[in-house]
Amino acid sequence: MRPAERYGSIVSMSELWICREQKAGRPFRIKAAGVEVRTIEELCFFLYQSRELLDDSVMGEELLTWLAEELKLPRLAATLTEERKQGKNALWCACFLLKESGMYAGEELTEIEALCLAMENKDEFELGKLRADRLLKTKQYLRSIREYERLTVLWESRSCSRKLMGNVWHNLGVAYGKLFLFERAAECFAKAYELNQSDESFAAWQAASEVAGKLPGGKA
């Protein structure tokens, strides 16, 4: 039985799956991203684009209730609930939903399945760095700064390499630099170099320090 037949009025048109009369009266708000979705297509698009950032705040009880009550997909919600009970993480559940929606296939699903495997055995620190790096890459600088700074605190109670922590400080410096906060960026690059002894971090430290020294209130 195909996903459409199991879960509701999703119909196939060639290779394109669309949702018929399945627009929620009450949108699901994804607080961490500040967006709202009203259809399974919008939800799946967000999940795919934000796959490295997914956690229980997105794939939690609130979403499952919304799927069952607003999109009238109770069996899909029940299956996802069972997946969570069996210990599947948010990314695995998102991958399952993407498959069942019929909107993603081939290389796209292979990519997200590979990401699931890559993230499966990572600890909280490594997952946090992946999220922060994704935020930085997508130019969400303030959110990336919050995540990187959370990692600098988390590191104090964790055992991870100096090089990895140096890379966290380096990327934190990049985020501050993108916001033109060069003095703070220079401090981060200095800390990064202290930990990772990277030529890249040293060069960034020099460059940020030079720019900061030319700004009002900066140190020459």
C-alpha cells in the first residue's frame, strides 16, 4: 500500500506528490526557526532544508498532535510516535516522514539517510557543532553565536580534543566578524589559535585585530 493510501489524501501526479485539501486551519509554529507551516509540503521542505538542525523541539509531541488533528494523518502520527518510543532520534523520524510524503527520493533521500548514519553515534557536543556550523553556513549568525557559545560552556564538562574546541572558537570568531564585531572576533581567533595552533586561526586573529585597531575605541 502506498503512503497516500495509508495516511490520507496525498495523490500522485507522475513523479510529483501533492497534497489535496490538506491545509491546516491552525499552523504549526517552529519556534526555533520562527516559521509557520500549514501543509505537509511546507513541513517537509523545512525538514529537508534544516535537516542538520533538527531536534526534539521540532519533532516532538506538539508536531505529532498537529499531524493527527490538523492534517488528519493520525496513522502517520502514530507511526512516528512508535519510532520515537523505539529510540529513533529527531533526524531519523524526519527522514521517515520525508519518505512517506513521497516528496523526496533518490539522491535526496540517500543524502539524508547518510546524515542519519553519520550523526547516529555523535555525542551532544558533536551534534551541537554540526548545528552551529549549519547556522553559520546559512548566514544565521546570531543563532550560530548562541550555539557556539553554548558549546564553549559545555566543553568545560566534556572531554574533547583541543583542536575540535579550537575550531569551535574559530567559527565563533567568523560569526562575530560577519556582524562586524571585529574586536570580539579577534578574541575568539586568539583563543582558537591557543587551542588548535592553526595557521588559519592565527591569520584570522591578525586580520581581525588589525581591523579592530582601526575602529573607534579599538586598540591599535
